[in-house]
Amino acid sequence: MIDSDRDHYTLLEHTADVKIRARGDSFALTLRHLAGGLFDILYDAAPAGEKNRRTLSVEAWDRASLVVNFLNELLYWIEEELIHPTAVNVLAVSDRGLTFILEWQEAQTPPAYEIKAATYHDLVVEDHLIEVVFDL
């Protein structure tokens, strides 16, 4: 994660769930900041070990679904591979597709929360603003 991500997202109060509002100069940067907010929610300890990268892609029928699919793809890798993501770099994005590089290191601790999924509840998706609720 890039330190400047913290300047571009806000954790919002939401009953029994977690909500993030991310802002960026473009849709791609807003997605990156959103991912940085998710990573900060999940991990208190710094990662360790070798730095790794993987190029991933997600598809959807619209931009709202793209955001939810992107976040759920990140959650899948965190849970299944026991990784501590450190950054997302968007390579290409459209209303129906996203290709990005996920950077990670070995997780030293389990995530602070068990997040089941990103949801469509109260979802806001604009070029420079995304708000999403995560189901705990």
C-alpha cells in the first residue's frame, strides 16, 4: 500500500459492517485507494518476506458490479492464499473489465476482521468517488 492512500479514503460508521469511502483523481486511482483502505482495515502488523506480484483480471456487466467483483477477488486471494496485500496498480479499466497487479507479502498475522464480501448495499460508484459496505 502507498502511504498516500490514507489521504484518499475514509472509514464510515455502519451498523455491524464496515463502510469505506474512497476518492481519487480518476476511476483507476479511486479503485487503488479503495483497495488500500481495505488492506488497512484488515491488517495491523506489517507484512514480511519476499515481495510478490500477480496480474489479475475481473469482468462485470457494469461499473458497480466491477467494483464489487474487484473487491471480492481481493478478499478471495487474502483468504485462500493467506497473503498480506500491499498495493494494487491498475493496468487497464473500463466499465466492464479491470486488469491490475496485486502486490503482496506473507501475512504475519491473520486479518483483524473476517470480511465475508463486498456488497451492493449503499454502493456508490462514480469516477472520483466509491462508497462500499463490507459484510462482516
